[in-house]
Amino acid sequence: MRNLKLRLSCSLLSRIISDLTPTINNLPTEHQMNLTSEHCIVAIGASAGGLEAIHDFFDHMPGKPDVSFVIIQHLSPDHKSLLVELVSRHTQMSVAEAGENMQLLRNCIYVIPNNKLMTVENNRLVLEAKKTNYSPNNAIDFFLLSLAAEKKHRGIAVILSGTGSDGTRGIEAVKKAGGLVIVQDPETAKFNGMPNSAIQSGVVDHIIAPKQMPEEILRYLAEPVLQETQPVGEQQLDEIFTLIHKEAGNDFHFYKLPTINRRIFRRMSMIECNNIDDYLEKLRIDAGERLQLGKDFLIGVTKFFRDSEAFELLKEQVLIPLIRSKRDGDTLKIWVCACSTGEEVYSIAIALDHLLTEANKVLEVKIFATDIDEAAIDIAARGCYPRLVERDIPAPLLRKYFLPKENQYQIIPMIRKQIVFAKHNVAKDPPFINNDLVTCRNMLIYLNPMLQQKVLAVLLYGVMVNKYLLLGPSESIGALKDDVTELSSKWKLYRKLRETRIAGQFAPERTESRINKTDRSFLVKTPDRPKTFWDDLKEALNEDLSFAAFYIDAGFNILEAAGNYSKFLSMPRKVLQLNLLSMIPQELYLMLGAELR
């Protein structure tokens, strides 16, 4: 009886709203927007093994989250579905089978009928019959594509247990439109085909168990987002990127636009600016706002020993084998790219030192930790963290590797000395090479596919053959899959199989400011001239001290060189680029770059 009342409630309310639609359409535009523009739809796609995950999801969803839910479950065409009745037992919200032209209401759940495909248009469900029972079931993709077009940043896609790849195309559209994509952790799914296919797309925001999904959805909905009455145009975006690049030196042209747009509207909401043109004018005159927006674009989410399962995998399959393969006195090199404020790199250094102690082995540990965000690098280099970190660090490691300091914990000097922190743009600056391990977790998901592949090629180039690359769980190796063997599909751990090159479209590019007259004029042969006092002095210094000196511009481009510089420099491959930092050995790169800056 209760289930019947719930179904009637949802259906009846939908019909009432349908009858009121002409009245709503006659309201002023601003009132229509308040009724509909921020209405969020959560689409849940599932197939084999999905029922249990759906139950777990709604068991942990609050009774009135103020959104609509649409369940697209692969159903048998030959039997009446009991999904409405089954889901009703796990929620206080109204649950109904979707009907043609049914209005979507907040705090209601709609279930796709048998033998139907479903889309959403103007907040109404549109049903159509499946053409054949023998074609692949793509009902999830079918709905998600319409959801992306309809709701933009207020569309949320959830992919649960199932076989095949339905939903993968759809989540790409949702993400491109600015929405949120959540996928069930394959380890918790009865059938991991759909989750794994979705993860391989590289657009997933969260890979978690169904019971954790409601919390992430509510957190996403709580973000201050300005109603997008004015989309950010290409010219406006280009000017914003240019302003931030001039102010902070970071180029965001190849970051994913949905992420960028959300951050822009978030800043606008926080300073109560309702018009994109007004906000652009503020950016033109306010250096502080330019810096703040640039900082917001650099999304740094990190903590000590983040993803404990990933760290266990790293210890068992990477660090322990590396330690065993080396003799006392050998060097073990690690590059942690996108290190943010340092928690991850210190976690790796601590785990490595702990294992070395257990193995009674002495190695020279060199860890390069880099990030594009100079403020984050400064925090990491200081190695001081608030007392709250004690929740993330096992007590024995906290006592051994940290020093209490007022309201903070300070990393011990022995660990700090193993790590060199530096500002570094992996898309443009020379990579760190010959590493036993390169990690770059949860940075690639913010880049567009072209830049993702370029950065991946640089990261893999930095790994020695038969050594290791670790990415974030929502990222994948993409077109370079033939150059690696996958050690963990969940945690994206790879071993490099062969030498790779940075060539063609993957070659790090110079910015226009570095392609200047100094590069070309350096190559021009000047006519012979009489020797000067400076020439005699250089010869004398070279004979007595074997010195090397360089005269460079602000971009580190060599204007003139003197002395025995050949032993310090190597000619660049492919592209002749007379940039000091790209020609010196890696050991000098960080030290010299930091001193010059």
C-alpha cells in the first residue's frame, strides 16, 4: 500500500506540474530561472549486479536532497520490472516508473520502463520504443547524452555495476558540459565491465563505493555556482587566461573548460559579481583577484598517505622490488610531479625510508618534487603541517618522522634533505630523466585530452626501462599503452617496457616569448673583429680556472657564452633551443634555476 501511495504521489505531482506549465512559462524570465535553472538531475546507470549497488546508494542518501533521480537499469524485455517496489524500500522519496512527458520533480526517483529508451527535454521525460532486442543495450548513453545537453553543469552521471561499456559515451558528454561523473569502484562491483570502461575514458571525477556517492553529490551541489545566464565566451576566456598568465606565469589554455568555467563562476559568486563582463573588468584592474582566480584554477587536493590501498600497492610492487634490486650505496631516484603542498612526496619518502630500515640497506635517495604552483611549493619546502595531519599519519610514523612544533608538526631534516622542491611546468619545462619511479596523481584529469597525452609522454620519458609510473585512479595511459605493462588497473600503476621518445606532437613546446631574436641571432656568424681586452681576459681565466660563463636574458636564453662551457652543456635534440636550463645536466637544473630566480 505504501509503495502504491509513493508511486501515485510522484505521478500525481508530475501531472499537476504539467497542468501548471503554461502558467510557469508566462512568468518573467528571472522567476522561470529560479524554478528550473539550478534543478539538478542525477542519472544512475546500472546493469548486471546493479540492484545491490542502487540499494546501497539510496540507503545513504538523505531523504530530501532537493534533486531528481533517474534510474536507467538494463531490464529484461520479457518480464515486468519490480525495480520501483524494490527501490521504494530503501528511500523515503517517491519512486515511480517513468511515463511519457512526465515532469521531473525534486526529491522523486524515476525508473526506466521495460523495452524503452528515455531522454530528458525541458525537464520532461521522453520515451521511445527500442528498435530491436538484439542490438547492444545503450539506454544509459542515450539518456546521458540528453542530460548533458539539458542540464549542463547541473547534470550528474553515476555508473554502477554492469557488463559492457554502456554509459562511457554518455559520461564524456556530461563531463564536457560541465557536470559531475561518479563511477563505482570496480573492486566493489559484482560486474566491473561498465565501471572499468567508464574509468578508461579519463573523465571520471570520483571512483568510490556506492555508499560514499551521496556525500560527494551533496558536496558538489553545495559549491557556490553562479547561475549561467551568460556563458563565458571564447574571447572572454582567452583574455582571462592571458591576464592570469601575465600575472602568475601559468597558462591554462589547455585545461578542461567545464572545470575552468566552474571556478570562474565560483569566484564570481564569492565576490557577489553577477555579470561576466563586470568580472572581466575587475580582473583587468585587480591584480589580487587575478592571482586568486589563478590559484583557484590550480586545484590541489592532497593529504598524507592518501588512498591507503594505493600506498600498500606502491610498497609491495614498487618500493620493495626497487630496494631488493639495488646494492648498498646505489641511488634511487623518484620524480613526484604535481606535488602540491608536499604531503604525497613526504609520504613516499617516509614509506621508502621505513622499508630501507627494515631491509637494513643504505641507498642514496634523490626525490624531485615539482609543481606549477609556486605558493604550494613554498609550503611543501617548509615541511610544516597543522596538528590535524595526525589523523592521516600512523602514530609510529608520526613519532619517528615528525617533530612537534607549537601547533604544527615539522618533517625531520633527514627526510627533508632527500627532496628537492622546484616550480616546474611539466608541459613546457625539460623533464627529469632516469627515474626509478615517476608519480603524477590526479592532475591529468583537469587537462584536455591533447595536453594529457603530451604530459603523459613527458612523464613516461622520465622513467627508466623496467621501472614504474603511477597515475591517479581516474587517469589512464591512453595512446602509450603499448609502451607499458599495467600492474594495477584500479590504481593505474605501470611498468615501462621500452625506451620512449618525446617527439612530434608530444615534444614540449616553447612559448612565443622564448622564440625570439636572441635564439636566431646566436646562430648568425658575425664578421671577424679585432681582439679586445675582454677577449684576452676570457682566455686568461679559461687557462687558469677552466671557467664557464653565460650571459642570459630573463627567459634563460643564452645571449653569449665564454670559457670551457662544452663540459656543462649538451645540445638539444630535434629542436635547436639555446636555453640554459634545457642544456645543463639534471643535477644542476634545480640548483641553478632556483639560484637564478
